[in-house]
Amino acid sequence: MYSWVIRSQSDMEPRWKLCDIALIFGDQRITPRLLKMLHIQDTCVLRGDYHHLMKEVFPTKEYFGINFMSIIDKDLRKMMLSSKEEEWNNSYQSIADKIQADPVKMAKLDKIRGNPSYYDGYYLKRICGHLEVNRSVPAG
């Protein structure tokens, strides 16, 4: 359905092109498969929505659960909103120190760390800076 909606926008407005999409924020229902279906996987970054992740995904028992979230919430927020790689790594380590006794939770944390384009604050800031530079260059 997401693919149909996006393609329909392109059909309705010919000045708007799929290749112009550089960043998509989504809940976890939007997957990299959408980018492949639209043939924009090489030019577009799929990014997790911060609010959705922090309020609806991470507190579930499938991720960290409410109890662990109360312990790691501050560090996880720092990690997700990090402005530098060092802050991302320090926050990761702080969380890891708190949950290292639970291998399932550690695997979830490592999954987050292993996908910076989806979760990482400084990665997003770098992308947005790149987009701003590209938009400020006059065409032609």
C-alpha cells in the first residue's frame, strides 16, 4: 500500500519524482523492501521514527520491556539523539553495562548499534547536513 501511495503521488504530480526522495521516516511497518519496490534503495535512507521507537517499540517485551526501559531510557535517548559518534558509542556502552547479564536484550541493543542509518542520531544529522548542502547548490 505504501508503494502505491508514493507511486500515485508521482503520477499525480509530474514535477515530483521518486528519485528525489532522500529520506523516509517510518514505523517498523515500512521496511527496506519498500525502497527496493520503488527502486530507490541506493538513493534513499529508511529511518526509524524516534517517537514511535521510544514510546511504542522499545518498551515492548519484544525489545527491552518497561522495566529495562526505566533503567536505560536516558542512555537510549542519548544514543538515538547523539550528535557525534563518540556520544553514540558512549551511550551504547552505558546501556550494555546495565543489561549485559541479559543476552537477549544485548542482542537487541547490538541490532540497534549495527544499523546506524535507521537508529543513529549523528548519522541522521550527517544526512541532513548533506541534503542541505545539495539543495543550496544552484541548478545548472
